[in-house]
Amino acid sequence: MKHEKLEGTWDNVVLRSLAEGNPSRAAKIDHLLFQITTAGAELDAMVDEQEALLGKTNVIVATAITAEMDKPKMIGFDKLDEATTSPVRSTPFVGPLPAAPSLLKNAPAGQPDKAKPEEVVQHADGRGIDAKAALALLAGQTVAPPMPIAPVVEPEVQGPPAPTKPAVEKPTIPLATSEILPPQSKPAEQPAPKAKAPEPKPARNAPPIIEADRGPLKSPQAKTVEPKPAPVKKAIADKTFHKRTSAPTFTESLQNGIRVVRTNLAIVMGFTVFINVLVLAIPIYLFQISDRVLTSRSLDTLIMLTAVIVGAVIMQVVLDAIRRFILMRTAVEVAVQLGSPILSAAARASLHGNGRDYQVLGDLQQVRAFITSGTLLAFFDAPMAPLFVLAVFLIHPELGYIVVGSALCLLVVALINQRLTAKPFAEANGYLSRATLHLDSMSRNSQIINALAMIPEAVRIWGRDTAASLTAHVDAQDRNIIMASISKCIRLLTQVCMLGWGATLAIEGHITGGMVIAGSIVASRALSPIEGAIEGWNGFTQFRTSFARIRGLLQSSPFNFERLILPNPKGRVDVERLLFVPPPNKKVLLNGISFSLLPGESLAVIGNSGAGKTTLGKMLVGSILPTSGSVRLDMMDLRNWDQRQFGESIGYLPQDVQLFPGTIKANIARMREDVTDQSIFDAAVLADVHELIASFPQGYETFVAADGAPLSGGQKQRIALARAFFGSPKMVVLDEPNSNLDAPGEAALAKALMHAKKENITVITITQRPALLNVVDKILVLNNGSVSLFGSRTEVMTALARNKTTSGDVGLAAPASAPIATGA
């Protein structure tokens, strides 16, 4: 810190003492300076212990010296010796004071008066400074770095110094006066502590500052500032996570679809009320013509009445059309809301079933057909039947009783129809599902069917299930037709009864002829919804069954909730005590499988056929779930990963390689359209198939059919390998990746595995061939679903060679009694 040059009496005394060769007085001043420095450091630590850093004590002491030197009355010249020799009475110090370090290099011990000021003096830390530097240091000035020790020229004494201006008082941190003054000179009152003056910044290119008795030189330019740690929230916000791209949960999709249907059906019901009210226009028109127009012979009344009825009929037709438009769009909206969730849920549920869940898409079509059918409109009209029955009662109660009796008869027929047709319709749907599954199997295995001349047998199996379905369907429809005919007969007989009994009442004068005709029409309208419900009962039962399957699939899916999006995995794999017992045979396929892999490690899983290798591979990628135990990726169970994020973080090459109809580029990109060409190229290079793809005339745009044409089996496997490495996965599972490869293909596969290791990808290879064992880090041997050997490649290969019982069969493992390692 810079200070103004010391002026006044003290400065004159020091200069005069050194210039006149009085080392004794200079030594006493040196001793007093040490006491002041020590007391200042102690006071600074008491005020704020955190601010007692190197360099700041020098500032406080220099400021204190300046303040005290500006007050000549505090220390007299005649008391200087007494002040320097009297003991210091200061509270912070207990016990004897340390010896004062001398700034005079060659003063003999106990004889400071014999020191020679013209010689170079020695600083307390060993650096050499001359007398001028010592004076400047006492004055708080900046001193240049010390030069090598050398004699200096004695300063010339030039008369008394010129008078100086009185120093301006600056705010300082006061020192205890007992450290400077004798007891009798101590002032009666201590000023209150003041805030420390701000430390001025050093000038640019300023020389380093020598701090008295404070160790090595301090350079402002060399001051180290510790960087502040970045805020945690910002660090988390800047971290890149997977973007959630999955659809809402299946339950939410189902609720959205139901909500749409309910809203639109409520609107349709409102239109239905108006339509059924307008239906009464025709009976009212007939009644008015018969009882008013014909008797009054008024043409104006007829014209006015006809105009009103025409308007009512037109409005009825328009509202009915709007109602049908709404139902049609409702069916489309249901397909939009539920189509994708149903397909997704069926695809996931098929991993644990037999593939029948895909038929739920057919159930969705059945739901759409029922929404747009006339049966649903009949159900909408049924609640309005009491309105028409009430209208008949208003005409005459006896006619109303006829309608009520007919309605009860129709309800009984409807219940009988439901009980008679429920079982045949269920059998028909079951046989139809089996026939559909067989048809799908034929389409997937058409090459085998044609090559082995299995067409007659395949057609016979399909025809058998189809015939059984048709037989049950015909039986159900026969019963339904009989019940529908009975209901129609009841309705027609009701019309006859209404007209006959109405005519009787008209003859007796209870009602008019127009009321008879109007009552017959209204009665027919009241019974028509019941008749329509009976005729369309088959459609209603199919709708109810289909919707129940849709609801069950979407609500019971194991992926029916949203997972937390986790940070990108590193590739650590932990398998803990896997047990898999698939229903319904309850045979144990995997029993107590445990092992661990670090990121970037490679593992080969070998064993005899049926040992459980493929089952283990499917479990590692989440295709099937264990009965007990867990598979963890980066310490998180696979079931707790978001499905989309987990799929993007792994790769999988199944034993049965299948490509999707589309281009090679689309197959490598996993049919995604939001990827870059560079990512597709990187996957092809990593799998070492770029040269193979480049050999095709259309390159990456080569179209692949459903059966894989024009690719061979080995080429399909290599394209599927590139698909497994697409998107920079952190874990890749390869099930028999070289089953269809020739020698160049196996070399390319080994090269791809080496590339994966450089990219720190954890690779698990299931193989029966020893060629890939040379490029893996660890080997796991399965025997009847249990781990026989697990360890490094060298250890396991040595154990296999020692315990080998069949020549050339690397799948035979050592006995379980002598494992290298079991588990992680």
C-alpha cells in the first residue's frame, strides 16, 4: 500500500542519526518499529481474524506509524530512549517479548552503537537492503527488489531539512498507546474504532512491495484469485438430458378417447331429443287434417299447417344428418386417440404373450363400426320411447296400455336373444382369431411353405378354423334372426291392435278418426328403438367385447406409467440373481445368474444349446422380464428406465434377424425420421458395413423387402449389426452375430467389436464359435441355466481346456463345483 513520505521530527531524527553515524539511536528505533509491527499484527487478528492476510498487516502498521508520527506531542525526543527501553505493557502479550530483529547487519551482539550505516544491512528474511531502503521501508514507501549485496555510497548531509507541511490526518485503525508510549504519556481517552480505509489499487507495472518481517516479496501481478465454483442449479440446467418423445401413458390415452366419445355423444343426445320431438310433427299433421281441415274446409289453414310441418320435417332431416356426421367424426377421433397407444401396448405386451394382443387393432375397427352403425342410433332413440308412450296415453289410456304391453314383450324377446346368442358369438370370435393368427404365420413363412410344398396343409388348418368360426357365427345369427322376427311380429300386431281398438273407441265417440291414425304412428315410433336394438344386438355384444379388450390392454400394460428421464448411461451392467420361470410349464430357464461389467468391457456368453443364452440376451435388453432378480444399467433397474431413453441407449442384434420393409438407411436409423445422415454413416462405419452398402447400385437408398430381398442372410445380419450400433449406444447385446457370416464377415465383425471397445461401449456377445473369444475381455459359461464359469478370457479358456470333455465343443463348461467366479 502506498503512503505519503514520512515528514516531521521523527523523520529528521532518523535521518540525522544514520547520517551522523549514530547506530545506537538507529537500533533503538529499529526495536521500537518491531514492537509497533507486532502489536499491529495482533490487533488486526483480534479485529477480524479472516482479514489477517499477508500484505494487509503492513498496510495497517504503516498507517498507524503515519498517524502517530503526525502527533509530535505524543512522543518527546528526550523520552525516546525511555520509550525504547521501558517494558511494553500491552494486554495481548503475556511473557517476555521476542528479541527484536535488527535491520543493521553487522552490529555486534549487545553493541548496536558499533554498527556501520554505510554497509548493507540484512532484512529479517535474509534479503539484503541498504540504509536508504530501510528508511523508505520505515516510511511505508514502495521499495524496488533488492539487488545483490554490495556497498553503497554514504548519503551526503546537507544542512537542516526544509520545513514540511503538516500531514493530513487519515482514518486509521488505532493502536494501543501502551505499545508506543510510557505509562505517563498514555492519553486519557481512546478514540472509537473506525472503519479501515479502502486499500488503493497498485499502479500498473509497479515494483513489488517489500513487507517488513513478512517473508518473501509480494507482487500484485502474481496474486492468485481462487475461481468461484459455478452455481449448482446452472450446472444442472446446462446438462443435456434425453428429450421425452414418448406418447402419454396408455391410461391417459384411454381416458382421452373416452372423454372425446362422451363429449360428442352428449351433443348427439341433444340432437336426438330435438329429432324425436320433431317426429311428432307427422302425427300432429294427420290429426289436424282429419279433425280440423276436413271439417272446416279451410284452405288457408291447410296451407299454413303444411308450411309449418314441412319446416319441421326439413329441420328433422338436417339434425339427423348432423347427428350422423358427428358420430362419423367421433369414430375417426377414437381411432386417432387410441390407435397408436393400442399398437404400442400390443407390441410391448406381445413380449410376454403369444402375439394375440395385436388383434386389439381389429377390436378398434369394431368399435368404430359400432359408433357409426344404426344400432347406436337405436340406443339413443330408446330413452325417448317413454315420450311417445306418454303421447299415446294422452290420446287415450287404453291405447297406452296396448303400447306398454307390446314394449314389455319386446324387452323379454331382447333378453332371450342376448342369452341365446352370447355363447355362439363368443365361439365364432375365438375361431376367427385363430384363423387370423394362422394367416399371419403363413405370410411370414411363405418361402418355407412354398419350398416344402406345405400349401395344402396350411390352407387346411386355416380353413378348419375359419369353418368353425363361420359355423358358430351362423348359429348365433340364426337365433338372432328368429328373435328379430318375433319382435317384428309383435310390433306389427301392435299396429293392428292400435288401429282396431282405436276404431272401436272412435265408434263409441271417445276419440276421433284422426286420433286413431296419430296414435298408431306414435306407437310405432315408440316400439321401433326396441326392435332396432334387438336386430343390432350382435353388433352391440361385439362392441362391448372389443372395448373390454382395449381397456384391459391399455390399463394392464406393464409400461402404463411415465418414468423419470435419467442422465445418459455410461454402460455399467449389473446382473443380480436372475431367475426366469416362464408360464405355463414352470420350467426354470435361468437360475441365479449374477455378473457385472464395467463401461467398455466386452463379454462372451457361451454354452450348449438350450443353456439359456438367448433368454439371457433378451432379458439384458428388457425384451422379457425376470421372475425374480434384476438387470441394472448404471445401477438402475431396466424396468425403471424410460422405455424410449433406454432403447436409444442400447443396441440389440437378435438371433432371428429381421429387417423392416424400407431402405437400408431407414433400417439402420431404426425407422426414425428425425436423425441425421452423419449418424447413419457413423453407425455403418462402426459396424464396418459401409463398404458393403457402397457396393450396392443405390447405396443406402437400396430398398429391402419384407423377406430381406435383395440381401443375403449374411448381408442382412451385417445391416442389423449397424442398426444395433446406431445412435452411440452404451450397451450392445449381440445374439449369434456371426451365424450367417463368412470369413470376411467375421473379420469385419471382430473389427467392429474393436471399434466398439475404443468407443467405450459395453458389448455382450452370445456365440457358439470360438473365433470371437479372442476379442472379448471376459467369458461367461452357461450350463442348464446356471453360471458354470465366469472370469477373464485367459482364466476361462484355461479352465475350459483343462476340463474339456468333448473335442471342439467350447460350449461344454467346467463342472459347477470348480468355478472361477460366480457372479460379479
